Amino acid sequence: MKKYLSAILFMATLALCAQETNDETTKWSAGRPDGHAPISVMGDHMHGKGEWMFSYRYMHMNMEDLKQGNDDASFDEALTNYMVTPTAMPMNMHMLGAMFAPSDRVTLMAMFNYISMEMDHLTRIGGNFTTESSGLGDIKLSLLYRFFNQNQQSLHGQIGFSIPTGSITESDVTPASAPNAMELPYPMQLGSGTFDPVMALTYLGQNESVSWGSQIRGVFRFGKNDREFRYGNRYSLNNWLAVKAADWISFSARLEGLLVGELDGADPDLNPMMVITADTDNSGGTLINGGLGFNIYVPTGALKNLRFGFEFASPLLQDLEGIQLKNKETLTLGLQYSL
């Protein structure tokens, strides 16, 4: 927590110093293809007074094979201590968002999502089976406040929380429970079950043909949910650079550091010796992710202010607690329309 607050103060100091030492008065502008961050970054920009923005994002994330700490692990290694191991887990998320600015300094944001997941498994005796879950996730509400926007630089903060509308009691039939359904392990649940505060600070800069940004974000978990556990805190630091190739397209590169805390508590209906995903010792970790993408922007005409964004991301490093599914590629694409 101290490191997180120190990083926020450091970013704010850099931005304020830059503001005071630059005599230019040009404002940072969102009206260009690189005026928004890569599509996977949330809460990266704000809007002018009275402006609305509606968005749709689709994210596909894939996890496959196993990793223990920094090292790859085999299914046989997992099955020496557990009856079942997952082998792959694709996840799809559809996100609908809305932003409204009651003033030039304040923007309100809401995000709704629908999640569908599958998890393939291998048993100790060589059997295979798949479980599924799908439904609405947690709703996220935030307020963004702009500290300044001048000298082609901008700094804003975000404070919000997620409402636990996503299910934490998803169940499916397994070979051990057939014909009845049993509660699924933690990664297959749709929500957190807790009200989770979110805080972020975003710094943006640009010149005639290049823009850049940095965002530090924290998701904090307090208390425990109805199933007697809580997910770990999440801290991320995103840095990106985008080049405006034309008035309608830009290309971006992003680097993210992600720290995920271990799960605290335990669901009494889950047997931690059955499958690795039901053992809370196999949760949390540190990752460095890289992403490449592009933004397409319509500057004039009937579709003015319509944007399309795409990004492909993949872990560059992952150090996971215990033994877990390995993170693979993440594809994110989306449409944004301002009016």
C-alpha cells in the first residue's frame, strides 16, 4: 500500500513540475486517433462539459498449461498432489460502458459486463471433462476528476467501486458430482461478492504526432463475501506510447506491471485437495504484460467521433504463487462513440 501511494505522489509531482516549467498553453486533445489510450486501458480519458460517450468492448483471454512460480509445470506434477488439474481456460467478456461529464473537471463512468468461461480438466486416472459458467459480472461506477489540462499534458484521478452483482455460487456437473451440479472453484465465478473500492491516477502527454500515458490503479478488497473469502488486491501500472500515423489511425505499444494478491479465506463448499483451482495457496502473482494495437478515429462526417480500437497482449513475465494455469494471449477490441 505504501509503494502504491508513493507511486501516485511521484506521478503527480512529475506532471505538476512539467506544468510549471512549460510556457505553452495548448491543451491535451482527445480529438485525434491517439487521443485515447489502447482499448484495454480503462478510465484513461475524460470529456468536456455536457459530453456523453458510449462504448462496447470485447475481450478474449486464454489460459493454458501450468506454471509454478517462474517455471513451467506439467500436469503430472499437479496430479501428484491433486485429483484434478485444469488444462485450459478461455474467457470471453462483453463490456458496455457509459461516460458523462457534468463539468469540464468531472466525468462520471459506469461499466457493465457479461462473462462466459470454460475450463478443461484432466483427472488423475486420465479422464477429461469441461465445466462452464456465464452471466453478468460486477457493475463498476466511478468518478474521474481532472487536476489540470494544459501544456499538452493532462492529469486526472479516479475513485469508484464495484457493486457485487456477479454470482459467486456458479455450479456445474462434474464426474465426481454427476448427476448433480457442484459449486465451481474461484476462477470460474463471475463476481467478487464484495464492494471493492477502485483508485487510479492517469497522466497523459502528447505532441504533434506522438502521445504517451501512464496510469497507476488499485482495486482494494475489504471484508469477506457470503462464501467466507475475498479475492486479493490488484495493483497495476500501465505505460503506453502511440504514434499518430494519419488523422484517422494511430499505432500503440503498452507495457503493464501487475501485482495480484493471494485469495484470503476459503469457501466451505470447496475441497482444496480436489483440484488446484480450489486451493487458495494457488492464487496471486506478479506479471509483466506487453501489448500492441491500433486506434481508428473518424474526425469528420456523419460518424465523427466514432472510434475503433484493437490490441493484442501477452505476458512477458509471470511469477505465480503455487501452481496455476499459465496466462496466454489477450485480445481486446471495442467501439467508442462520443456526442
